[in-house]
Amino acid sequence: MSEQIINRNNIKISGSGKQPMLFAHGYGCDQHMWRYITPAFEKEFKLVLFDHVGSGKSDQTAYDFEKYKTVKGYADDLIEICDTLNLKEVIFVGHSVSSIIGVLAAVERPDLFDKLILIGPSPCYINKTDYVGGFKQDDIDELIATLESNYLGWSSYITPVIIGNPEKEVYAEELKNSFCSMNPDIAKQFARATFLGDNREDLFKVTSSTLIIQCHPDVIAPVEVGMFVHKAIPQSEYVLLNSPGHCPHLTAPEQVIASIEAYLKNKSFEN
Amino acid sequence: MKEEILKTAQILLVEDNEGDILLTLEAFEEGKFKTKVSVARNGREALDFLYKRAAFIDAQKPDLILLDINIPIFNGHEILEEIKKENTLKKIPVIILSTSSNEKDIERAYNNHCNSYIKKPLEMEEFINAVLKIEEFWLQLTTLAK
Amino acid sequence: MKTKLIIEDAEDLYQNAPFGYLTVQSDGLIININSTLLHWLGYERQEIEFQKSFQDLLIMGDKIYYETHIMPMLLVQNEIAEINIQLKGKGLIRLPVLINAKRIVDSTNQESFFRFSLLDITQRRKYELELMKARKEAETTVQQLKEIKQDLEQFAYVVAHDLKTPLRSIKGLLSIIKNKGDKMDNTKKQEYFNVVINAADDMYKLIDSLLEYARTGSVQEEMQEVTVSGIFKTQLNFFEQEIKKLGGQIETHSTIKYITVYPVLFQQVLMNLISNAIKYRSETPPIIQVTCKDQKGYTLFSVTDNGMGIPTDRFEAVFKLFRSLNPNNDSNGIGLAICKKIIELHGGTIWLESEIGKGTTFYFTIRKD
């Protein structure tokens, strides 16, 4: 069982600490996204990295179009990973859509999670009455149309050709463009699950202490959305980074590390 | 030879294909046992016979039942279910003799405790042979409940 | 010689290269763009440089793709190649491009910049769309061929199986008559001969149905506009007597006046469905309803009965050749397969809802155009 899940999600464990820090990558890429962040925490924590099913080097055959129709399917996987590895008091670090996956898991199993660190979270990408999601219904319709017409931007899918020792972490030429590649059908389904969901209600049910890390400007998850998440989650802190884009762990890793460290220290003082 | 098979064995054939009825009758005639074969041509006749109703008020309880699945009114599965549910009937061996090779039919028949499932052979000689083997197995080799 | 050198200077090579070039900051703000790309997009330089970010030129799908794929890849790998996206130009200009990009680090302040080169692939995109269309068509053809192959296998099966059943009776009974010769009394002989003749008739019927099914594909008649009421009237004339005799009734209802169909074939569908409703009736007298109404570009028909019902696991099988539910009940499992074929000729689909003991509704659509 445990081996099956470890293979399914391509789980990698490292670090010399005890308390687990679980990193969940966002839409489109894989666990390599965390490469600039993890070194800062490997001494004090047990680091658990994984790929969502359908991404990276996860078991593609485990991809179930029904299960992963909504992000709930990924939240179930997250809980399964914690249970299988017997992780407790988890510090969860999730990027983008994985923030919400973490929220769903923490609402269902608050016993598993100590803290949630959410980078660029958005519970709902579409504007609603009294809510700014960043995208108009037109944008979403356009997105769906693009997905349906199998627009080639989404399917510039190059099967990764990995030469040499697959155990060895290499970013050689042969891995070019493969780090973010995804089977187009899975990419479409993942996009639907990510961008069409509305999980605003779930935020209010979070009981774990939470840190929200927000970029500015972020066209995918704008500042208003980050503020909304902050207001909705009862025990939450909010950090606005001086960095644009949606992937601060790649563009401004030192700021992300500093925010997380400050947050974790603060918390341990409280304890 | 055992005493009980010296008496005439009562056989109920539930079948609606006239050709198959005649061939089965011929086969039993050819066989070495004394048999009396009664024919029910649809599900209702079969139940009437077993419960000694309507036209079959004088029917004798059969020692062996040959049952086709695709028959009018009540199909073979329903008849089998009824027989195996009914205390006075469930000891009677029921041999399904059907053209259906559908897995679901076979599965369902065994789930409902049919005593064996035989696919009707397409060739005439094999068909007669199958009936003779049924007769030999169930009337000679097997000891039936009284 | 001198003019050539001026034209080939670096600035001109950049501005007027047959390639689009632009440079962005890490937040996507465009700080440099070449004339070729400006021209392609229909913008003036001052509308773009330090005014728009690369993301502003993208539709939502590509925007997400940029933030979640292109940027992360550039930051991890420092370069990307052959990414296919579409740019929004001024007004309705849409430009499919293939982009390559490279990360450049300013040695004075370590700031990152990203240089993009963009290749116009409008022609290639058209070609790709055609390829995609062709591929889809090929897939449909393969699917059709698969179905034809299955049909053929069913044909083979029926020859091997369904025709052998009556043949077994014929050969079996005739052999018995021959072997017994004079030992057989005359009445019994007559009875056997009758069964043999009936079995031979069954074979004829089966062969006729097979031929009918095979012919259904090649339509001879013309599409015609006919009234629904006329169609229904024909059916009522044909069935009413029989249904009344059984103590039942048949009703028709339509909110549509005209349909365009192959009239003879279409009548055959209703005829098959209604006669099935009668054939597979329950203990109670048959009550049959036939309706017709509009449904988004299609006309929807339904035939509802209060008959025996069909088990859920047979819903699809009933439309397949020779999968009759009740082969001995004067049916050979071809009627519904023919209905399906005819409905598909009309650009529609056929399906059913049913509950054991309660009844069945067959639905089918035909395309309006």
C-alpha cells in the first residue's frame, strides 16, 4: 500500500528534522519548483515532496478523470500521503491551486496539520458579486474554448526523454521543457478543476494557523484575492512580497524563505 | 440395477422450440431408462405443472427438470428461482439447456443454484448425445433425494 | 558595398529582422520590442514599451500558461524553446507564434531580463488545424470501420449459430423419419414434417431480415418533407385493430407539423418500435404512446409502452445485431438494429429508458437540416 502511494505521487523524503514539512506544487509543474526553498529547511525539518498525480514523475496510469474532476480528489491524495507516511503536525506548504488542496485536506482532517503556508492562494478565480477573483466569466469561457479546441499552447507536450541515471537530479539539456510538461488531456482536466472551482466557503472552516504569501502584481491570484483568503481564515497572517508574478518561490526565493522562517519562529515563541 | 430407476422416471422439459422438443423426446426414447417426458412450452405452463394447477392438475412431481432460458411469459431464470425457493421443489435437479453462452446467464443460473448448465450443441448428433448423457448421469450415476 | 554595410548593422538587424523580438522584466513589463513585431501586432512603439506587459498580449489560457509554465521554466532552466502560443494584437489581430526565450542576468545589479524571439506561424497553424481535422476524420473512419467489422462478425455469428438452430431441427427430425421408416406412424410423421417446414420457414425469415439489414445502408428513396400527422395516421391504421383486440390502446401526440425524412425507412422505425411494444407486452393490455416534439435542432420522438420492460444491462445490447432478448418469441434481433441504422441515416440517435414490469420508452432524434 505505502509503496504504491509513494510511487503514485513520486514522494521524496529528505531533511534531518522531525516535524514534517510537506510541499505541494501548483498547477502545471512539479516538485522541482521547490528547489530554491527546501535547502533552507532541511536541517530543522523532515521534508516531504511529491508530484500530484498527472504531473511530473507521478504514476500517469493512476490518473482517474472522474476522481480528479475537482480538487477534492487531490485533497484525498494529500490525506492519504499523510496517513501512509504517518505524518503528524504537518507544516503544509502549497503553491497556487495546492493551497486550496491543502485547505480542503485541513478542513477534513484538522488533526493532521499544524500549520498551513499558502503561496498565491485563490479559492475562486472568477469574479462574483462582491468578490474579485481576477477573471471575468468571458475569460473563463475563452479558457474553456481554448481547452476544448485543444489549443496547441496547452499541448506543446514533449515526452521527457531522460537519459542516464534517473535517480540523479539533472537539469541537463535532455530535460529541457519537460519539467512543466503534462499530458494535454490531463492538463485540460487539471485546468478545469483548478480554474472553475469555488472553494470560498471552505476557507472559513480552517482551524489550523495559516500564513498567506502574496505577490504583487499577480495576474493569476491578485492582491484582493490574497486579502480575501486572509480575512476568511480565522487564524491567519498575511505577507505581501515585493515580487511580481505567481511563483515567488522561483522569482524571489529569499523573500519566501524569510517570510516562512519569521512565521515559524513567531509561532514557536507563542507555543 | 437399482430399484428406484426401474420405475418410470418423470422428466419435465421446459422448452418452446418444437424441433428441440421432438429431438429431446426422441433422445429419451432411445435411452436405456424408462422415462416419461412432460413438456411445458412457456414459463406459466412450467409453474402450473410444478404446482399441479390448471391443465396440469394430474401432474406428477418430476425427478428431473430440463429448462431452457429463453422461453415466453416467465423466463428460465425466473422459473429456476421459484423452484429453488420452494421447499417442496428445491431438491429436484434442474439442468439448464440453453443456446445462450452469455456469461451473465451462466452466472445467474449458478447463483440461483441450477444443478448444471449445458449449452445446446448446434449439431443434431451432439444434441442427442447430450440428452443421453444427462439421462445417464442423473438417472443412473446420481442418487437422487426421495 | 557601403550601403550594404549600413543596412546590415546590428540595430537594423534587430529592428527589421524577419523575426519578432522583445525583452521583458521579470514582472513581464516589455522594455524593448522590435519593429517587425510591432508591425505584426499593429501597435506603435510608445503603446508597448514600458506600457504593456507580455501577459497583456495573451488570452487567459496563455496567461495562465505563461505564469505557470513559461516563467517557471525560464527561472529553473534559464531558457525555453518552441512554445506555441497566440498573441493578441491591436483590435482583432491574433498572431499564432512559436516562442524561444532566454534569461539574461544584468552583471551590474544581478537583475534578470528575458529575451523572447517570436516566429510567426500563421500558415503553419492553418496547416496544423488541417492536420488535426484530418486526424479527427481518420479517427472517425477507423471507428466506423471497427463498427462495420463488428457487424460482419455478427453476420458470421448468425450464420454459424442462429441459422444452425433451425437446421438442427431439420436435419435431426428428417434423420429420425428416415431411420424409423415404416415403423413410424403417419400422424407422427406428419407432425415431424410440419416442424421441419416451420424450421425451414424460420431460416427464410432470418435470411430475409439479414438481407433487409444489409440493404438499409444504401438508401434509394429521396428525403421528403412530410406531415407528422400523416406518419402517425399510417401507424394507427396499421396497429389500431390489433391493439384494440388485445383490449389496449394507442395514442399519438405531436407539437411538430413537418419533418424531413426518408419516408419509407422512417415509417419502418415506428413500425418496428410499436410492434415490439405489442410483442413484449405484459399481462395487462398494451397502452402505447407515441410523441413528437422539438429539441434544439432535432426532432425528438418517443414510443412508450407498459410492457415487460428491459433489464438495464441490456440497454445497449438490444440495438446490436442478433442480440434479441427473446429469440424464440417470433423475433430475430434485427428489428432494433435496423431502427438504429435508419435513425443514424437521419443524423440522429436512439436510446431507451425502461423499468422491469413497468414498461419501456424508446427515444430517437432526427436532425432538422
